[in-house]
Amino acid sequence: MAKVLCVLYDDPTDGYPTSYARDDLPVIDRYPGGQTAPTPEAVDFTPGRLLGSVSGELGLRGFLEAAGHTLVVTSDKDGDGSVFDRELVDADVVISQPFWPAYLTAERIAAAGNLKLAITAGIGSDHVDLDAAIAHGVTVAEVTYCNSISVAEHVVMTTLALVRNYLPSHRVVLDGGWNIADCVARSYDLEGMQVGTVAAGRIGLAVLRRLAPFEVGLHYTDRHRLPRAVEEELGLTFHESAQDMVPHCDVVTVNAPLHPETEGLFGDKLIGTMKRGAYLVNTARALIVDRDAVDRALRSGQLAGYAGDVWFPQPAPADHPWRTMPHHGMTPHISGSSLSAQARYAAGTREILECWLAGRPVREEYLIVDGGALAGAGAHAYSVHG
Ligand code: NDP
């Protein structure tokens, strides 16, 4: 019987919800490109409920306990003597979401003698030391595509919010004011701007598709080029590298995984080659950009705005400079954890567990590391230290 250790974010401050803003979710059973949404044998939750917090338990308790497995759920993941560290010692499976990552460092993996499977209930497994997972034969799987469109919507929302100066204008209303000039002195139209994405995978391509109707110029860079038909349909300009692309762009959005090739990509040097007053939107991973370089660029005016929802570490400390830097549209890490996305990644987590517990292969597209090597989706989009 397996011990499953699940690290989830805390319940709402006023308690686990007893009612919801809406009664149902649209049914999405296929993603763009044809991949099916998760197909577990069953789920024990109602889609649209809060599943990602401690009391939501990703809807897993009934299924696991009925089969004789143990489920431990905690939000206490960091610091000496955390519940996570205590329970990890004999856990077979660890589950966490990138929004509240259980950092599976090399030391933790070495201390977890029974660990065989690390599931990311979401996308992005950089909170797991992949080199160590490979060395210890730990399988790493994530629910590929589950929240890619959720994030793409957030990128479009924050791009418009920055360019149109939405958040400061909303603040004027909350503060009882009406000074139009205060609102519009930094407000532009997106129309006609040049927008580029670093990576055109599931999220990056979805962002390009959603922005095309705004009559902007669209650019991308990626390790693999998109099919010519897609480039022509969307009028895309391909650039060999981020360095080649960013000087042409008014808005740059980052949609690549965090791995050795992308870590620290946006530092003073690259940001210095962007157009003065460009906007940078990063919902991928915080460590792809240099924290202090972003702060400096916003204060100098090199960047007109920065938005996203990814921080390091998570949760971000109260004195993190991105909370107080000017012209930002940051949120906590929420873009991929809408109630809509939660229903999909909870079902995907259940699907992965059903397969793994029954000794059946996990879907290739969910695998990041398996059998001591990068595998499946991980072999395509990630790299490890050489
Ligand atoms: P995909 O795997 O579909 O896309 C990732 C893309 O990044 C691939 O096209 C890959 O290229 C490309 N890529 C990898 N390395 C580089 C590089 N060095 N330069 C340029 N492109 C590169 O993943 P998703 O689009 O679904 O997600 C992307 C990332 O977004 C995730 O890894 C995660 O970190 C983040 N994310 C954030 C969420 C949030 O809530 N904020 C939620 C979900 C994801 P190729 O495969 O062609 O080599």
C-alpha cells in the first residue's frame, strides 16, 4: 500500500467555501491539437469546487483510502521540522502544485528512501531537482495542458492591463478620485504594437492566437519552429533567439519552462536591449528573469511595466521587491489555478495515480522523468545539467 503525501495551499482565510459564484463549468474534453483532457476512471469531486487547498484534497481521499492507501495532506512545507519534511521520510508519492510548490531538492530526494513518484498537479516541474530524480529513479509527471489556456488568458489580461494602465485607474476609483489625467498619462492602445513570446509551446501559441485579433505584429522564438501553416495563418515572425527577438518588441511574454537554458535569461543585459518603455509579462517561472534587474528597469523607465504571477521562492516573502516596485501588475501565483483548471488537474492527478498504482503506463505526454532519464513531454521541453 502506498503513502501519498500531498502539499496544498491553505484554505481561504474565512474558511473553506460553502457556496460558489457559479453553478457549473463548461465541459472541455479536448485541447487544441487534439489531446484529450484527463480521463480518470472516475472522480469523487464536483468540478468547480475549490480542490487545490488543503480541505479540497484534490478530491483524492475517497479513492485512495478505499484502495487501502494512505493520504497525508498538509500546507506546511518549508522551514526546519515542517510536516512535509517529517512525512516525506517514508512517502511513496509526493503531489504538489506549482502555486505552492513542495521543493523536492536533492537533499530531500536523498532523504526520501521510498519515493518513487512526484506528481505536479499542474504544469512545470522545476520545483523538483530533475537531476536528483533521474539519479534516484523517481518518476516525475505533470498534467500537461491542464492549465495552459488558463495561463494564456492571464497573459492576455495582464498585457492589456499594463498597456492600458488598468490597475492604477481602478485604484483611482477605489480611492474616491476622478482625475482622468492621472489614469491616462501612461495609457496606450495595444493595436499596432509588436508582441513577442519566448517559447511557442502550448501557452505561448495560445497567447499568439488570442492576441492575433488585436491587430498586433506577432513574434516568437523557440527551440523548435512552428509549422509553416501556423506561421502564415497568424502572420508570425520567427527569431532564432530571445536576444534577436526582444529589440523588435513592445511587449514580451515569457512562456518557456525553467531549466538550465532559460534560468536568468532576462538580466540587465537582455532587458537593456529591449525598446525603452517595453512591457514584460512572465507567467512562466520567476527565475527566468533577474529579480533586481526587473526592479531597476521599472525604476529607470527601461521597462514601462512588468506583470505575471510567478515568484521565487513561493510564497514570496513580505519584503519581496516585486510587491512594491513601480508599474507592476503582479498577482500571487494564480493564473493556472482557476477553479476551471483545478477540475482538470485534479482529474489528471487521479488519472496518473490510477495508472501508476495499477502498474499501467502513465500517458507519455504527462511524463517529465521516467526510468532514470528525461521522458515524454520532459524530453521535448526540458534540459538537465550536462
Ligand atoms: P510546453 O511544454 O507546451 O511549452 C514549452 C515550450 O518552451 C516548448 O515549445 C519548448 O520548446 C519551449 N522552450 C524550452 N526551452 C526553450 C528555450 N531555451 N528557448 C525557447 N523556447 C524554449 O509548456 P506550456 O506552454 O504548457 O508551459 C510552459 C511553462 O509555463 C511551464 O513549463 C511552466 O513553467 C509555466 N506554467 C506556468 C503556470 C502558471 O500558473 N503561471 C501554469 C502552467 C505552466 P520545444 O519543445 O520546441 O523545445
